[in-house]
Amino acid sequence: MRPTLIAILLVSTPVSPGLRPPDRESLLAADRAASTVSVEQGFRRAVGEALAENGILLYSGAPIVQGRDVGALLAAQPLLGSLVVRWQPLRAEMSRDGEFGVTWGVTITLPRAEREAEPRLGKYVTVWRWSSLDGWRAVAMVHLGVVPPSRTVAIDVPVEWPSLVGGGVFVSADRAFAGRAARDGASAAFAAYADSAAVTFPASGEVLRGPVEIGASLEKQSGLAWHWYPVASAAAESGDLGFTIGQSEIVDTASPGHPSSFGKYLTIWRWGSDGSPRYILDAGNGRPAP
């Protein structure tokens, strides 16, 4: 399976009856509706209904999956049937044309049979595109903390995706970002490419905000060499908001044998006040070793 560039042709058609127009409130309503489906009918059903046909899911401990492979991966996870997963959006971003949006927030996961159990907290990011026929549909999503990576059941899909060829300004920015990390270290790169209001979700479970805090947190991780490359991307027709998805490897150069950890990421981009692409949100989770 090769990654495909998510795109949509804008067609001048009337809005279907019953659909709210694309604004921040309708975007948040779509996000909350997906959470309600997750609570009442299960996480699998919620993701399946929210994701577009060629949508991409970053599920912890699994490779990047897209389209039909999303359903196959979720169907193979027996633990999901025993969990209640809900989420609450904390922030929403919309493109200038109003037809591309991002929501992110917190997830709460509980055993379905033990409602008094301690909840497991996590985060999520969902990228949405609006059409006059279907309303808001998710084109990419990542959920952190729903299921421990060690409990993920593998399915037969490619672990490695090939790097994108071309892909537009946000892909170029992602590549430059990775190049800066390889040359000067992750701390310098994450600080340099962050928007003033950027947010990251590190594996430690924190929420880091702004270039200074994000960069400082990575200064503590000496001896780690970061490498990544984008494999999928999409952006608003207005060009001001988009995302990249990619694969990463972090090498512990300070340890014997230089062990690596492998991951995948979803990065949200927009144009900064200086006229350069800046990331406003970055989240990721682990994947199997190639």
C-alpha cells in the first residue's frame, strides 16, 4: 500500500438539508458527536463513521493505516471492546476558506465493566474536511493513551511507507524541520519551527506550549538523534492550514549498540506572522520496528 495525497475537488453544490454550515461551532459539534458515538457504540464505530474513505489513523503501537486498513486494524484489537473511550475538544482551528479544520483535546478511557476504575487520560488530534454532501469528515486522526502499545495486535500492512515526492509547502517545511533536527538537534529544531502558540504532546504525557517551553523540554534529552520524513499530507484549498504525517526514528547514540525507537507523527501547519510555515500542533506515537 502506498500513501496517497488526501485531496478533495471543490464543487459548487448546494448544502444538503440538515447540514450546518462550516464554522467553528459545527466543527466542534462534529467532534463531540464522534465522542458520543464512541461512548454509546464503541471506539471502532466512532472512528469508522468519522473518518473519510481514505482517512488515515495513527493508532498506538501500529503502523500508519489508511482507508480499509483502518477498519481491519481496529477489528483486530480485542481490548477495544472492553473500553469506554470519550473525548473532549479543547481547541479548534479553521482554515481561511472555512472548509478545513483541526480539533484537539483530552481523551478519557475506562474499562466498560468497571466504571469506578481509575480513568486513563490521553490526548487526541483530528483533522477534518468539510463537503456540502457529507459535512465534516475526518481525514487524519491520532489518539494517545487509549490502549497501551504492548496490547496492540498487529495486522498484515506495510510497516514502512515511502517518503513523499513533492507535496507542497508544508511538506517542504517538514523536510527542512527534520534537516534542522539532524544538523542542530531536536531542541533547536522544535523551537525554531514552532508557532508562538504551538502545542506538542510528548510521550511523557505533558502538554507543552510555545517555542521556549518545547525547546527546553528537549534539551534534557541529550544523546538522542532524531530523524523523520513525511509520507502523507493535505492542506486547505486556501493554503493557510495543513498537515503532514510521517515516520520517525530516535537513536540513542549514548547507549551501547545505539538502540532506536520508531514512531509516527501528525504535525499541523499554518503560516506564521513572519510569512514562513510554522507548526501549531505536533503529536505522535510508536510503531513497530521495520
